[in-house]
Amino acid sequence: MEIGSTRIEAVQGDLTRQDVDAIVNAANEHLAHGGGVAAAIVHAGGRVIQEESTEWVRAHGPVRNGQAAVTTAGTMPARHVIHVVGPRYRSGQDNEGMLRAAVRAALNAAAAEADHSIAFPAISAGIFGYPRKEATSIIADEVVRWVRQHPGALEKVRLVGYDSATAEDFDEGLRLARS
């Protein structure tokens, strides 16, 4: 999908191997990268990511929804990791609003870092329990909205599904957002 000079694509692959300026980490508020995407990022990039994350929390406090923390990416191809906190899926809270806020925070941080490209996982759709199809659709829609509101701010946004089902859900989310 092309919006102005920005290409948005859904792909299947390993987030930690994406050749982009920034990758997004679906983090917890304490940036304790013990499971899911966060653990994979530290495993791929090295302990420096956890060390910088711990220092970030020490300096700024826990990461709130709608806020982003930026660290280096260690040995991964990306220059840095943008850590955002999506919702732990629960009835009675604004899950969609919280997920959209996390996506916007990541995109705003990428623009502030003068990034040209960014890759997203399915934030909150793993251990945080957000239904995958719904989460990927919301993420895709919010990316499209943000890119339309910030023309030329990014050259490429990649939505990365680790498996084919997640990549297909991202692709379907982009088709729905296009209309």
C-alpha cells in the first residue's frame, strides 16, 4: 500500500531481522524483557537492550500507555528499538484506544528519531491476550491514519507477522484500512 511517499506493507518474518531503522517492542511498563517479542529482541540484539531499558525506567519511571522509550538495537540490523506498552486485554477497559495510543507513540518516536522506516509486531496479541485478528486490524488502521496525517514523515512501515496467519491478518487489516 502506498500513501503519498510512504509504503506500508505486511510481511511474514522475524521482527529482529528486519532491515529498518527501528523495530517496535511490545513491552511491559517496566521494560523487563522476559517473554514474547521482548525476550526475542533481547536475545537477538544482546543484553545492552535490557541494560538501556532498565536505565530508562530508572530515569523516567515505568512506561505509560501512549509513551515510548527508545534504546539502541544492539547487534540487530535496526538502529534502535522503540518500546511501547499495549493493553493487557480486559473487558471493561478501552482496549482499542490503548492499542491505538501505543501505535501512535511508536510512530511519533520514529519521526522524532528521524527514522525513515519502522517495523511493528502484533502488539498485545501474544502474552497480553488481545485477539490477534482484532489487534492486527487496529494496528494497520492506526498506521494508515497516522501516515495520512503525517505525509512524508516515514518512507516505509512494515507490519511483521512471525507466522503466516498473523501476516495475513495484517494484510487484511491494511485492505480494510484502505477503504
